[in-house]
Amino acid sequence: MDVNKIIGFDWDEGNLEHIKKHNVEAKECEGVFLNVPLLVLKDEIHSRLEERLQALGLTKGGRLLFIAFTVRNEKIRVISARDQNKKERKIFQAGGDHEKT
């Protein structure tokens, strides 16, 4: 993913409702992509119709999030967002040196 080509985010009722189920706000998701470190992994399992990616990162408030997303028309479309689980935290803290999720 070339972040220099991203021009924004694609939000609608569907993906906003989904992240709210996990008590995540859109601004938190957007912030993860602006913060360092950010670990982006390809999601080979779910990349059937379009390339799916996974982001492991930090919100401005220090919350560790897992974000499943795709890029459409140069915009990040969040599919799902939630707190990182134990395995994801370990991968994030190691900088991606572990097996992909």
C-alpha cells in the first residue's frame, strides 16, 4: 500500500455501525494511519474479490487497534476495527517479525 496515494477515508453507515459494535470511533481508525509505528500486512485469506489488508497501530490515546481494510478509489475503506488481541499485540510490538495473522 502506497500511503502517498491515499486521499482520504470511505465511511458509510455500514462500516460505521460495524466499528461501533467494537466501541471504536472513525477518528480513532483514521488516527492509526497517521501515527507511527504502523504495521500493514496483506490479508491473503480474505483477498478474494479485492486486496484486503490489516493494520496494527496506535490511536492518539495509545489504544492498540487491529483494522481490516481495503483501498478503493485512493481511499481507505475500513471493514472492521477492534482492540488488538494478544497475538496481534505481540506481532505489533515485534514490528511484524512474527507470522502474519
